[in-house]
Amino acid sequence: MSFWSRGFAWTPRKTVAQRRAEAEREIENAARRGKATSPVAVSGRKLATTFWGKAWCDNLERYRDFAYRLERGRSYLRSGSVLDLQIAAGKISSEVLGSQRYEVAIEIDAVKRDAWRALQRDCAGSVGSRLDLLSGRLSEAVMARLCADRTGLFPAPSAIRFTCSCPDHATMCKHVAAAMYGVGVRLDRAPEMLFTLRRVSLDELLASAVTAVPAAPAAGRVLATGGLASLFGIELVDTAAAAAPPDAAPSTPKAKPQRRRGAAITRSAGRVAPRAGKRAASSKPAAPSKRAVPSKAATARKRAAPSKAATPSKPRANR
């Protein structure tokens, strides 16, 4: 239903639920036609939650040139009215659903070369890694330098030019504002898109900003071995002196005693020691065996008796 006022027709505002349902239908129709879209969805009360997304939204709100339509743009974004958002080098293109589908085109100037070199110089040695930079784990000084008014990475109003197919002739219509806030939401997930948009190289900033690896200490500043020994009260072994020369013969390891059940055998002695706790088979020395001693009479008889070899044989009589 349309209403007329002073010769102009206007339609009543749609509720958030109505805009969200209509946006879902438009996305489904585009999918059936085979058109790929990249809608912007907002979950939660805050539009952006990371350093890069919040910094982009704060940069929009700091300029009075954009203040008139920003609130309506946030409302359109929350209701899912940004049906498609594409970010390229120096260009943002979007489709926003209002009373109908409107085409939004935004152009953003590249960072000036002198400003980019100054930014690299000011951030030198203050960024730990690529992950720290993209996740926003930076010092306050680096964050302030990146977000500096008109000299940081975020564009000033003079660097932004936009058009929309809607009949609103305001400096920034609500459809453009919704698309600009959509960029902040997109930077939450892909912060490297900001460098693409401003046509600068992320690797160049990292090459100049990553903290340098400390060099090896000079020879005169290395604490001597004797100083360590006296400082901690310990003896340090010189590994170079303790190491055996490569041509030295290997030392023969000592033979370890082998244990058997009931006795321990020592190779060097070659003896078998009795098992501890048990008595040996014979603890007393063996007594000498006793011989039979002949009597004196038997000895005399033996001497007196002639031997059989000395007795002459009798001649045999002839028969």
C-alpha cells in the first residue's frame, strides 16, 4: 500500500521480520536461477567483533558526512537485506534489498605511496608474525597507527565514492550504508581483504614490521667456563678434552659376575663360591686314612722265610 504526501508516493516501513523473510526468498530465487551470491549475515548484538571489523565500523562513524544514514544502514544489515557483497581491489559491489533490489557500487582510493612507506616505517619491529597481524594481537601503538585518521589503512570520506540505483539522492543512502557496514562484518572473517581493497601488500608490511631475530652474542660477552663454575659452585667438564680421539682403541669393559642359582661365578678367579646362607658340604678338613701297621714277629718271619725262587728243585728219578 502506498501513501501520497505533497505529490510524492511513499510506502510504510517494513518490519525486520518482513525484510528478513523477503531477503530469504530473494536468495532462494537467485540460487534457483544459478546465480551465486555472497550474503552478509549478522549473529549477535554486535555487528563486528574483531579488531579489524570494529576498526572499519568505527572509522565510518567518526565522520559526520556519513552520520545521517548510518543507523538505517545498520538496521538493513541486521535484517539480512545485504543479499550480495563482493570486495575487490579498490571496489565494493553489493545488492541490497529495499522496496526492491538495488545495485550499490563503491570505489575506494588506494593508500598513497608516501603514506604507505610511513606506515611501514612506523610499524617496523612491532609485529610478531602474520598471524598476530591478522588476528589483531598488536600493541596499542601499532593499532593506533593503523587506525590513524586519514593516514592509516582505513579510508577517509574524500577517498570514497559510491552510487546506488535507488531514488534517494542523499550523500550516503541507507543501502550504501548497509553495504559499508557489511564490509566490517566481512573483515571479521577475512581481514586480509582490507589490504586488497586499499591496494597495498600485506607481505610488504610484514617484511618491514616483523620483529627481527636477535643476532648471536659477541665473543667478548660470552661468560667463560671458569666464571660459570665459580658463580654456581659446580665443576664443569670440558667436553672437547673428555671426548676420546677417533683413533683410540676402545677400552675393554670389565667382566661382570654372572649369577647362578646357588653360587656366584667369578670369571677372573675361576672359582665357585658357595651360596650365602647355606653350609658347605664338608666344613672340616678330611682326616688321613689309617694304614695297617705289621707286627715285629710277622716282619721277622717274612725275612727268614726263603723265597720260592731261591729253593733248588729236586731232580726227578728215573723210573
